[in-house]
Amino acid sequence: MGDVEKIPTGVDGLDDMLYGGIPINNQMLVAGGPGAGKTLLTFEILYRNAKRGVPSVFIPLEEDTPMVLRNVKEAFSEFDDLDDLVKSNMIEIDGGGPALKVKEVTDSELYSFGNIVSEIESLVKQNNSKIVVIDSVSMLKLVLGETSLYRKSMMGLISTLRRLNVTSLFTSELPSTERESLIFSPEFFMFDGVLNMYQIGERDKRNTMLEIVKTRGSNHSKALTPYDITPSGFKLTTAKIE
Ligand SMILES: Nc1ncnc2c1ncn2[C@@H]1O[C@H](COP(=O)(O)OP(=O)(O)OP(=O)(O)O)[C@@H](O)[C@H]1O
Ligand SMILES: [Mg+2]
């Protein structure tokens, strides 16, 4: 197991794959194709932690707060105490101020990276968050372009979150939904951890599988693991764990 302190995800089967959880203060990428379940998986991790008293913030850059909550409730209809946990601010869902309104603002001046970082920083401080979800980095990439500025900005954001002592999950588009044709983009190297969600095409249906690519500072299962999204949360079929 090692001595690294971990934050359990609470997701059925995932902590076994992570040998206990996400190493504390890891900045992790959760990458997958459209509809793979990135938003739902990261949200469930916040929900499970809120239930045991760990506060967090979910920062949606693609959807507004009511839409996030509606989609989560629709998928996870058995999360009865979700509204209470949101109301009591154990899970803060907040799209931030003007710099983070990536979809709405046309004035690129507002996208100054300093503004983005300081807005994220103040969201984290509002409820003393221990876990942060940014959904998604693809939105930031859209704004900053696939330039060295984007890479530098992301590195800056990652080091700010490290300094704030939080564990973060950044969702991202996977360059390919198929594992075999995957080319790793720069994000895969910047982050401490990477979890990929694949939709693997069979002849007449797609199978959903996830894989932990890396967690800095800890070992993890290398197994490609099937998952289902159910009303009571994600279910992983972890039979192959070594
Ligand atoms: N009520 C439900 N029951 C079961 N599965 C559901 C339900 N609602 C949504 N899903 C599954 O969850 C997926 C959407 O999950 P989510 O929004 O987390 O995906 P995503 O990876 O964030 O997508 P995007 O790339 O669009 O942001 C759907 O494609 C569907 O497979
Ligand atoms: Mg999403």
C-alpha cells in the first residue's frame, strides 16, 4: 500500500483500483469521450466524500449549476440526501465569476489566466474545499488555444491547487474514444494522475471501460475495468484486479 495518504473516492470498486484512493494533493485528469460519464463520475466522488463530511467544489465550465444538478439527479435517482448536501454547502456547485464564464464572454481580455486562477482560488476558500472538480479543461483549452500559453497556464493552475492543498479532478476530452488509437496530449504528462474512460466499440454496441493510467506517488491496478452507471452510482466490475 505504501505510506501515501489517500482520499477515498467512495465509488464502488474504484478505491480497490486506486489501492485505497487518490493520493492526497494529487491533481488528476479524468479523460473520456462524449457521454462517457466524466461529469457523473467526478460528481459522485464529491457526493461520497460530502457524506463523510469532506467539503468540495464542483466548477462547471460547460453547463450552468441547475443543469448539472438536474443531470446528476436524473442519473443518480437514489442519492436522496444530495439536495441537503448541496444546501449545506458540503458540495458547492459554482461556475465562478466572469473569468470562468467561458461560454458567455466574448471579450478575450477577461480570460486572463490570473483571473481564472483567482476565481478558482476563491471558490475553494468559500467552503474550505478539500476536493475540486473542474469540468472541463477542454473549455479552458478552447479559450487559450492549444498554445504554449495554454500549457503554461495549466501548469500554473495545477501548482496553485497544489499550494491550496486540495486534491483535484479535471475532466477532459479523450483524443480518441478507442484505447488502441489513443495519442496522449500534453495534459496527460502535466497531471499527477490520469484516469481514462473508454467507449469500446463492438459490432452492435459500445462497452464502457475505465483504466487508471497513472497516479504519482502510488501504485494502482492496471486492469481495464468495465463500468455501469446505475441509479445508486457507478458500478465497476473489478474481477480482474491483481
Ligand atoms: N438515468 C440514467 N441512467 C443510466 N445512465 C445514464 C443516465 N443518465 C445518463 N446516463 C449515462 O451517463 C452518460 C452521461 O454522463 P456524463 O454527463 O457524466 O458524461 P460526460 O462524459 O461528462 O459527457 P460530456 O462529454 O457530454 O460532458 C450518458 O451518456 C449515459 O450513458
Ligand atoms: Mg460532462
